[in-house]
Amino acid sequence: MRHLIKVVTVVAVLAIASAFAVPTAGAASKAHVCISVNGTTVVKTGTANCFSTPGNRAHATGAGSFASASGEGSVARARKGGTAIAFDSDQGFALATGSDSLASTTRGTGQRAVASGGGSAVLIDCVNESLSSTDGSALFKAC
């Protein structure tokens, strides 16, 4: 009986220790995640934020990242501190990767906005337009 109590005690101590363990470097990359699908936030950790309306998806990873998708069938993805917004956009796609990057689609159909690299920005307010910027450049398309 003493042996059984020792085994149970060791297992309990290990379970408690793992619950309070400091995350490893691999786990740290998932410390800031937000996923919103069809208007419901399904994952929210750290300082990543996201929002979606029904029929849309938003996914943010990285400290300070923000993704928002509204309209019909739109997707917004923000990584590494970027901001991605597919606002009132049908089948729109916004991808921002990099610190202070911004990708935005507004009131259109089939738009694709991609901002890669720190400080890059792409803003689209047209139908069926695709733009991409890298390394701090900014692009704007309005119709």
C-alpha cells in the first residue's frame, strides 16, 4: 500500500508541475493566437485579437496582431504584429505579415490585399482587384 501511495503522490506532483511549467521556445510562438469563425471566437490567447461575422474567418498570430472579417465568405489573416481587415467584402482576402503592416479590403467582391514586411500597407476599395506590397511600401486602389 505504501508503494501505491508513493506512485500516486509522484504522479500528482508531476501533473501539478507540468501545469505550471514555463513554456518552451516552440510553445512561445503560439502564445498570441486568435481565431474567429462565423462570428465566434474559438481561440484567444495573449495579445492577438480577431473578429468575424457569420460566414467569415479571421486568424491572428503574434503579439499585437489583429484580424477582422465581415461580408460574405471573407478571410483575414494577420501575423507578426500585422493588421488584416476584410470589411464588408464578399470573398475578400486580406493578409498582413510583419510589424505594423496593414492589409485591407473594403466594400467589394473578390479582392486580394497582401502586405508583407514591416510597415507595408495595401488598401483596396474596388471589385476584383489584387495588390501586394513588401518592405515598407504602400499601395492604394479606389474605383
